[in-house]
Amino acid sequence: MPDREQHASWTTRAKSFSLTFVLMLVLWLIFSGKSEPLLLGFGVLASLIVSGFSHHLLFPDPHYGTYLKTVCRFSCYIPWLLLQIFAANIHLLRLVFHPHLREKIDPHLIDFSTSLKSSMSITTMSNSITLTPGTITVTADLHGNFRVHAIDRVSSQSLPGEMEKKLAWVFGERS
């Protein structure tokens, strides 16, 4: 029995390492834009080192189908997030140039809980909130409890709302 468990464990680690290595190498190629053999060798070496240290963090349980579905769903989430960021920028632009600025700004902290379960979905929501102008995630824990600072009431009124639903869909969680 231990041989089967050891083989499964080794297979899982090998898949995790392979996925991480391929991802790191592809990102290195995209961001560096270099194609000289020496530099490609450095890219491979760097990707091997990073994969060796972090494969268990990025892909702890590598099931290709699950990750592929999540990546496809996340690629649908990004345009929605960019639209929210754009709308928040327009709102802040109006707020900053409003003649009664001091009356409009109402900095405050809000606390809320989400039904998100995985650390990846909670972290993504935390980062999405911080990327949206006018809001900053102060704290987020593994139980889905958030504390967010908002510059005004309008900036915070939609939290957690639609973002939580979309991230639950992206990561395959029920909300």
C-alpha cells in the first residue's frame, strides 16, 4: 500500500512541478521577449528554480480540467473587473473635481462576510477590491471576513455584491 501512495504523491508533485514550470517559462518568454540561446537557458534555469520552490503553492492538487475551467472563467471575469475599475475611476474623477468636495467625501470602514471558501477566491476578491479606485482591503481572513476602507458611501455600497457572485462562479463555489 505505501508504494501506491508514494507513487500517487510523486505523480501529484511531478504534475504540480510541470504545470508551474510551463507557466513560469511562458510568462518569462512573454515578459522578456528574448530569444537568444543563452538568455533562453537562463529563462529555463530561472523557471526550474522557481518551480522547485513554489510548485506546491501554485498548484497544490493539479487537476488539469479544474484549472483549465478556472482559467477560462477567470478570463471572463477580467473584462468585468476592468469595467468596474473604469467606472470607479470616473466616479472618483467626478468626486475630486466636485465643487463641494469636502461634503462628498465620507471615508469609512465597512465589515462584511462572504460565502467564498478557498484562499484563492478570497485573495482574488481582496485584490479586486483594492484594484478598484476608492476602496482598499484592510483585512481579509480565511473565513471570508473583510474590512474595507472606502472614500465615500457610493464606493462601498456594492460590496460584496456582484463581485462575490462572479468570483464564486470563477472558482466553482456555491454562493
